[in-house]
Amino acid sequence: MKQIIIMCLGILLLSSCASEYYVAERPAPPPVIVQPAPPYPGAVWIGDEYRWRGGRYYYVQPHYVRPRGHRTYVPGRWNSGPRGHSWQRGHWR
């Protein structure tokens, strides 16, 4: 009976939104990274980021990317709510 309840809860959580995955606890804090000098003029620093794979969030190392026109990069952030924690990916606006 317990396994059926856990399975149903998992299905409900994963079927709600394909781009949001909820976890009971956030991953361990990321390591402290000293931001190096930009490799070229206009380089945009992409700080701490997480991706979902294999049923968990994994940390993506910070890095520089080329700017995208006149767009601004909005860093990712953790959202917390009654369903748990989910990562909102960084994006260009």
C-alpha cells in the first residue's frame, strides 16, 4: 500500500509540469568560485546553475558565454513552496 501511495505521488509531481521538478531538499550549496576575468569584451558570466537529470538536480559550473544581442541574462533561482523546491533556470530577457 505504501509503495502505491509513493508511486501515485511521484506521478502527480512529475506530470504537473515537464519543466519543473520538485525535490524535498535542495542540493548542497555550490562551491565558492572566484569569477575570473572575462575572456573577451562583452562576455556574460553565467553563475550557479542546476540541471535536472537522472531524477535529481546537478550543479553546472559557472562560465562565460557570448551576449545575445541587446538581451539581458536573468540568473536562475530556487523556488520553494508546498510541493518542495524547484529550480527556475536562468534565461535571456
